Amino acid sequence: MKKKYLLLLLCLPLLVTGCKYEPKLVDGKEVVVELDGKQFTAEEFYEEMKEINGTGVLINLVNNYITEKELTEEMEKDALEEAQAQYDSYYASAGSEWNSFLSYYNYSSSEAFLKDLQDSYKQSAVLENYLKTDVIKEEDINEYYENDIYGEVTVRHILIKPDVDDDMTDTEKEEAKRKALEEANDIIKKLGNTDNVEEKFIELAKDESDDTTASEGGLIENFTNESGLVEEFWEASLKLENGKYTTEPVETEYGYHIIYKVSQKEKPALEDVKEKILDNLVDELLSEDNANLIYWAGLREKYNMNILDEVIKDTYDSTMKLYK
């Protein structure tokens, strides 16, 4: 987690508010601090700050400005709710160590930490909206729809787990796998000797399956490639015709499966899943290396950002070249 830094605003007018003095950067000669006859001017201070972290501070200011311009009321509402939920999660996890947690991440107060979370979620909302409206194209959506959207599948399955434990030798583990595979093949043979396959499958699942679905006849309903099932199981289920079962056991990290396909629904219409597709495409884009840096740069380009300070501009340009 990064602690954001606030820029000392040297471009504000010279004000006297109570006993506060704020220098105005007109010609850079205004004195910021003096000691023992030595004076440090606003220009000196600015140059030093610029060299240390000027580019990062400036870009953060720009990002915050763009965020406020782009943020809708709904986006802000959702961002604040998500930030509060995240804050509550951190607070609950830290418990009595909350103050130590804040100190470790260099936060002076709970309010400062929450504010940082809120800013982060707001910026994320704006970036995601930019990806949806300016980066992702209709052809990307159509391609995802054609290749990655499926009608929901319902199957029954029987799982045979190899009887292994960590104390076994490799040879013993291989023997346990061989026995499990043999048992799975025997079940497939039993299925081939019946007229009512699903009824027999339910019976065998209840009697033989090592899966938690055994009591329900191995039923797994309405899943797709996005449901979190292991890839081998999904692919085998997809290939089956309705009313057919796998004639060879399907091996996964859990063991050996025999799968009977009950049904598959029609593929949903594009308009019904378009928002989900956009969300998935955004997730894919943001999973890329340095995605936030790259796409925020694109959003700043959209706003025609022009850095006039040559030192900061050179630092920014050379940094961005590393990620493009």
C-alpha cells in the first residue's frame, strides 16, 4: 500500500490568515524559511521538491482532477461504499492492533486512511469507466461473446479419489491412483449395461462417489466456464451431448470423474450479458503488468495533458516509455 503525498501549494496568493504566512510564487524570490541569516526561497524549495518527488506529486494532482471531472454520482456512491467496506475489513482484522497498523503504513489517523481508500476507489471507478468507453471496442465485445459465453450446463458426476496421504512414497501414491482409475473404469462399464442411464448414474453416485454431491446423485446445476470449476471438468462437460456420459474417466486434481450431461441452456443474447462481458474485459486489461500506469497515461492523454516544466516532463516521458 502506498501513502500518497500532499503537494505544498506554492501557487496560492500571499495571505495572512491569523498568524499563517503562505508565500506566493511570483518570481520565486519569496522566502519560505530563514535561519541564522540564511534564507531559502520558494524557487529553491520548488526545485528541490521537483527533483525529489515532483513528477509523482504532480501526476497525483492531475489524476485527482480528472477523477473529479469524470466521477458520476453513482460511481462516487459505489466507490465510497466499497471503500467503507474495505476499511471495515481492515479494522476488524487489525483489532486491538489498529493504531499499530496505521502507524506501520504511515497514517496519522483513521480518517486519513479512510480518505486514501476513498480516493483509490474513486480513481479505480474512473479508470474502469475509461476502459469501457474508450479502450474496449465493439469487436472486442463480440469476440468475447463468440468465444467465451456459453449456455449454462447441468451435469451429474461421480468422483473417485485416490486413497493417498502425505506419508506415502511416490510408488504407493501411483498405486493408489491406479486403483482409483480402475474403480472409475468399472463404474463406466456398469453404466454401459443399463437402459436408463441417468437413473443408474444417480444410484452409482450415491453409492460410489467421493464428492459432496453424492447424496444428490452427483448433481451440479447451471454452471459455465466462469463458475470456478476446474478446466478439465468444464471442457469435458461442454463436449458431451445431452444424455451422454464420459466413456473414459476425466482426471483432475481431485481424482477421476465420470460425468453425465443432463442439459445445456441456449447461449444468452449479447445484450443480456454485455455488461458482464465489459466487466470481464476490464478485469483482463487490469491484470496486465503495469496496467494502471499505462491506462492512466491514456486517460491523461485524453485530457491533452501538457507538462510545461521540462525536468518533470523528461522524468514523466522517460518513465512512461518503460511501460509502453
